[in-house]
Amino acid sequence: MHFAFDEAQEELRAQARAFLAEHSGSEQVRRAMASEQGFDPGVWKQLSSELGWTALLVPEAYGGLGLGMVELAALVEVMGEALLCAPFFSSVCLGAQALLVAGSEAQKQEYLPAIAEGALLATLADLEPNGRFDASGIEAVAAPAPGGFALSGVKRYVVDGHCAELLVVATRREGSAGQEGVSLFLVPARTPGVQRRALPTLDSTRRLAEVELRDVRVPAGALLGDAERGWQALERIRDLGAVALAAEQVGGAQRCLDLSVAYAKERVQFGRPIGTFQAIQHKCADVMVAVEAARSGAYWAACVAAEGGAELAAAASLAKCTASEAFFRSAAESLQIHGGVGFTWEYDVHLYFKRARGGESLLGDPAWHRERVARQLGL
């Protein structure tokens, strides 16, 4: 199959690169990392209200652009190249996707226009302190209460959970097990009983938080999708998020390779650029093969998602596994090629290395995704 971007997609990528070159350079990234929120509100306003990136996935009926997963992958790959610090992945690739996958018409009308405008930050709160990605990992409880439900439990590693205004929370009926009894709820972060705290993490370019639910009361209308049948919806939300994350990781891996090649051309040792040594050339060549394989996997998965293909689960796992490993390898080899200076604060390589390590376990690490594909194949 021959894959190539059309003119509109190429224009989107060119626009994104131009904007991020100005607003997500090394200095801006470091400044955002040091801020309380973890991103620049001014840049967020520009990319949402002026460029319309937050409206990309939202259908036109809800004030969006009505584009698809291929366009999203093309955009987030460029974001990964620039190491953009912004709640785009959490709000668009997770929060908006959850509403598109399982939301009722009333819920979409209420929340999607605000997400499209960048005025509402949403995120997915599914993982718990046990760290399990299968259905048995969901331990937060949803119990019937007058007028709705009472939610209790702890969610951890919630992307941008410290600043998100709408949480998509995965719970289960008390006494249920496995995939049975799982439900999703839309919980405004200001609801009484919701307590949040930012977590210290290796990667400061992407903030994670812990969200504690202490007898949080929500109305019946907060239920996202069918009661006690939310596992299938949650799997699809995660798969779509994994496809977007894989594309972002491809962008980061490509940037690490570019940094390696540029440094190998300018660093002189023994009277010649180190890029003329076969050991360095082999490292760069091997990384290039890994990055191209990851890119193919990510865009194949994006095409499957755009077409609603039945093989989305396998495609998403393949893309996430391949891209995570390619990004980490590219970042690690870049550190080796740069030598000791690669992990100093003055160079950006260590920032990509930390993003690569942090993203490896987000939405499932490579080992978990390989095991998942093996189970799907009956191995």
C-alpha cells in the first residue's frame, strides 16, 4: 500500500512545524516545565482558538473541524518532534475521544464545543495504584445513590489530572469482577469529594496526577455509555489514545535521530567528524530503520482507526509497542553519540530521553501490548 499525505495534511504539518518552531523551542519547553501548570496558557490559547487544533477530531455539528485519526496522527507527530508541553494529548486524544466513543447526544452537546474551543480541559482517569491495565485493575467503586451514583477510589498517573476540568473516571460495581460491572462517568473536577495532587515524575514535560474520589456524588446523567458495560468503550478509548501516542513517539524518535546526525557531523575527534566512524554510522542506520518501522505501524493503525477497522486493538498495540521501543532506543543512542554532554542541562537530548521513558508505560508498556497481541492470536 502506498501511503502519502494529501495537500491539506501536508499544509497542516507545515503550519504546525512553523508554529512550534517559534513557540515550542528549547527555551519555551524549559519554561513550561518549570511552571505550575506545566504549559503556557498563552500558547494553549493560540493553538486552540486561533489554529483550531483542539477542534480537529470534534465533528462539525459540535463546533469542530470533523477531521480524522490520520490528521490527528500527522499533527501529534510534529508535536512529538517539538516536545510540546500542552494538555493536547489528555484533552483531545483521551477526553474528547471518550465522549466521541461513548457519549450520549446530550453529553456531546454539553462538552465537545468547549473542548473544541480549548476552553475545557478533559482527561481519562482509569489507571489505579495497582498499575494493572486489564479489567481487574479497576477497583474504584460506583454505588447507587439518591439521584445518581457515589464514586469512591483512587486513580493514579492521570495525564494532566492536576489541571483538567473534566475527568472520565472508570469504576466498577462493588462485588463485580473482570470486565463485568465496569462503568464510565463524567466527573467535573470541582465536584465535592474530588481531591487531586500532581505527582513527581521523571518527565516534567508531561504532568501526571493522583485523583482521589471520596464519596463523590454524581447525577445519573454523568454515566458515560451503558451502565456496567463500559469496559469495551474504555478499551477503544485506550486504543485510540495509544495510536495518537505512538505517532507522537515517532516524532520524538525522529528528532533524536536528527540531533544525533547533526552532532555526529560537527563533533570532531582524532581529527575527523565522529560521523565518519562506522560505529556511529551503524548506530544511526539502525535507529533510522527502527524509526521508519514505527512510523509505518503508527500510520497503519491511524488508517485502521479512521476506517473503523475491526483490527484496531491489534493495530494499536503493534503501533504503541513499536513506537515506544523505537523512541527509547533513538533517545538512548543519541545520548551515547553525544557522550557525557548529552545528559547535561544545556542539551535537549535528556529531555527526549525522559519523555521516551515516561511514555513507554503510558497506556501500556511494550511487554503488555505484545502479550495482548499474542492473546488475540490465540498464542
